Amino acid sequence: MHLTAGRLKAIVSEAVADGSYVICHDMLPYGNHPEAQPAVCRGFADRYSTRRLQFITRLFGFVKVQPPQPPAPEPPVRQE
């Protein structure tokens, strides 16, 4: 994910002000991983305790998921 200078700080500040959370950039369903399901950013959840994160924790709890792995490189094609 490529962000302009100060953009990450703005995203985090907005989420905290709204009592919300940030979605994990590795789990956004675009690019190489269209099958990925959105998930809360672990780094954000470890650092902030917003109203929505508290609500999710109390009602459902969290399940840790691994981000999708990059596709395996294709084997070289043999030239004969």
C-alpha cells in the first residue's frame, strides 16, 4: 500500500476520532488476493481501544487470521 506523506496519520486519527478502526491493508480484496475478507488491522487494534473495537471484543471477540500469501512463482519453462 503506497500512501502519501501524512496519510497514514490522517487515517488513524480519523478512525480514533470516529471511535472506529482501520482495515488491514493486506486483507483488502483487491489486487492479487480478491478472495481475501476484510479484517481489522492488528497494529491498530494493539495500539488503540475505540468504541467499536470494544464492542466487537465484548460481543464476538477476535479471530487471528494470517494475511494471504503471495502467489508461488511459476516454474521456469524448459526450452528444448
